[in-house]
Amino acid sequence: MKIQTVENELEEIMNAEHVHHNLSVARLIESALERREGCLTSTGAFCATTGKYTGRSPKDRYIVDEPSVHDKIAWGSVNQPISPEAFQRIYDRMLSYLRGRELFVFDGFVGNDPAYRLPIRVINEYAWHNLFVHQLFVRPSEGELDNHKPAFTVIAAPGFHAIPEIDGTNSETCIIISFEKRVVLIGGTEYAGEMKKSIFSVMNLFLPEQNVLSMHCSANVGEEGDVALFFGLSGTGKTTLSADPNRRLIGDDEHGWSDKGVFNIEGGCYAKCIHLSEEKEPQIWNAIRFGTVLENVVVDPKTREADFDSNRFTENTRAAYPIEHISGAVIPGVAGHPRVILFLTADAYGVLPPIAKLTKEQAMYHFLSGYTSKLAGTERGVTEPEATFSTCFGAPFLPLSPSVYAEMLGKKIDEHDVRVYLVNTGWSGGPYGVGQRMKLSYTRAMVTAAITGDIEEANFSPDPIFGILVPDAIQGVPNTVLTPRNTWNDPAAYDKQARLLAEQFIHNFKKFKDVPQDIMNAGPRI
């Protein structure tokens, strides 16, 4: 691939007196407070709001259609192309916008395994955004900083706006990745998660080219070195379930799986914190202290106490903190090969069992399907859960064809004899609006049983429509909960809803033309 970084073009801007390089956490917080970008909470966390955009803007994300990547990218509604000429116009205007402004620069890495890590630079218009990336990405040592040369640069300028009638964008917001220029441009949005996910998209192209499976998953490890992976879209429970007091956290959202094992791509966590409580999620609760960034959390103006139950700004309230804030976390985030994989879904229909064992073929089917419900606030315009199929449980961030990631996962499941389970963290007793969200204590008990292997002592029966293997008993979980049909007041209504969901699965899977027949046959049957 042709490499043409922006280092030289940015030299004039980067060397200005009002550009701050690699400030400490304390100095970034001081700057953010001086600039009135937010406030401190009673626990010492910094809290900011992000205006009208409180989630990602997938319709405003583009990849530059450049010769070196034209035949690699899976172009479509997720990976929207933008011409090099349009990109250059936006890039030039953004540089003009940045000249003379106070800026904050972070130099660090993504990828905890030195063999696969990528040196990055992030240039921010806001001090709190720079604090965010300092905590979320891999922080360099002093020696590493002395020799740091960025291979990819992120420029985040919320005050800069695209001009749709000139630039061909869908709105004034733009998130643009140029793989040849090695730069990400982010304009028109204050939502900090765009920086994190843009770099994840970059790694989702670079890592598979090095025979490393990049994964939208969290990971933890037990005392005996037994690694578990938790796949799932935002809001399905990756961060919550992987933050287990009895296991060590490797990472909460993004990982690579190489021939040596798994490694965390990031250096921090980005946890949803709506309805956060010390009782249910003590590790995350205790992580919210000085150095943590809270996003769109309501704070009492007098006491400065955070109200985690309030959704005044959004359901998608967030806490960003370095992984060191989690007691016992694996640092650096590198571990062995997984023994167990859990696919997390938040089923808004209330149809899927809370846990089921998958055959290898069923695992491939459900990985390619990536069924869940988009939860309120994770994307613009999503105000209540809606059913969606997100290939590989991470379609918004995958530049390559889904088959690339699926084939790599299938090989690794075979090579390492990995057990795979589907876990529904969504609704029970009825669909969204009728049933209730699955109790976290039940889900934890089921996940623990899957990881320890205790679940294998149960008797399994295939679901009559979905074919997945449902256990008849798990310690700490009422038996009736394990079979969804038994939790509904009207079994006939359940049957109707189950058929509707099965039809959606079948319809969605028709887009996969070259999938082996045994995987095609692993889906639901009506």
C-alpha cells in the first residue's frame, strides 16, 4: 500500500506555540476546566456533554476511494466511498480551520502486542477529547515517546463543518478515513467515540493483512489462563460481563487474535453507564474517579454528584477510563488463546433463550448474522430498541468483506477447540415494552457456568425453531427462565414472534452467496 503520511503537511500547525503536546492527565483536566469544556464530579471524574450528537453518525462515515484500497473495501452503506478530490477539499479546509487555534496532541499506540501495534497521533480541538484518547489508547513510556513516529493521524475538529452541497457529504458532519494519506478527519461532532471507532476501523484492515483476526469483543482471563471472549454490539453487555471480580480483564471492546493468543487493541475502557450502580457493576463504579471522562451524564450543579439513572441527554451515557482503573486488569493486555467464546445479543423480541450452546456451524451462522437490537442512543436517530443484523457483531467498523473475518474465526475455533455459546442479554417474558430485560445476576450465573464448563453437566435440547442447544438447568437461574416460551403469558404469541424473528434471520442470510451449505443449514427453520 502506498504510504503518504500527513506529518510534513502538519508541521507548520504542530510547531505553533499554542499547540500542546502530550500533556499529563492533570494538565489536560486543568485546560478543559479553564476552557469551560465541562466540570468535575464529586468523585473527581471530568464530565462533558456532546451537544446534539450523543452517539456515532454512521451515515456520515466515509472511506476515501483510493487505488490501493479500491479492490479491498466492501463498499456499501457501511463503507461509503468518497472521492480523493472531495477528501482533499475537506482536508485543506480543515487545516486552514486549525491554523492559529489552541490544539492538544496525543502520541501513542493501538495494539498491546508490540509485534502488531500501530503508532498513532491524535490532534484535538478540545482538551477533554485529548484526555479521552489519552485514556482510551495505549500510552507510551518516556523512551517510546522520544522515538515516536505516527503511522496514522486522527484530526478531530468538532467546530469544523463539511458543506454537503460542495463536498457531497450527507450532512455537516464527516468522519473520513484515508488509508493512503494515513489520516482520519472528524468534523461537526463532539461525540468522542468517533475517534475510538475510526482507529478500530483502521486496525480492522491492517490486522487481517498480518494474519491477525481483529474482533469487536471484550476479553478476560481466569487464574488458570483460561481466556473468554465476549462478542457483541454496543449495549449488549461486553464491558459489564467482562468486568468480573473473579477474573482479570484483558480489555472491554477491541482485540486481536494472533498465532500467539489475544491482545487488547486499546489501553482503556468505554463503558455505558446508564443505570450504573455500585451493587451491580462494582468494578466500573469504582473506576469512575480522577482521570475518568464521563460523557453526557447529568451532574447535580451543587453537589457535583453524577446521576447515572438520568437519560436527560441520552441513554448512551459513557465513562472512559484507563484500564488501570480496573483492579487486577491484565497489563499489558496480552493473553493466550480463548477456550470459550460468547456471542452477546440483546433480543428485543424476547424470543431467543438466555443461553444456548452452538455447534461450529451454528457459531459461523450466528457470527455472520450478528443479530441484536440497536439500543437507544448508540446511533443518531435510535430512540428505542430495533432489531438489526450486524455482521461479525461489528459491521459498522469492518472495511473488508465479512467472509474474511468469518473464515479466520472458523479456523481458530477448530485449531483451539473453542466452545461457543449464544447469550441473550435482552428481553424475557415478552418483547420490548411487554417483557423485562434479563436480570444481570442470571446472565452472570449463565456466563460463569459457560466459562467454567459447569454448563456442560446440563441436558441440552434443540430449540424447535432455531436449533440451538438449550440447557435444562444452571445453578442460580430459575429453570423456567432458560426456555423463553415458558416465560410468556401467551405461548401462542411467543410462537408467532419466534417465527417472525426466524424469518428475519433467513431473509438476512440470503445476502451471503458463497457460504458452505452446512453453515446455511445451521440457521432457524420454520
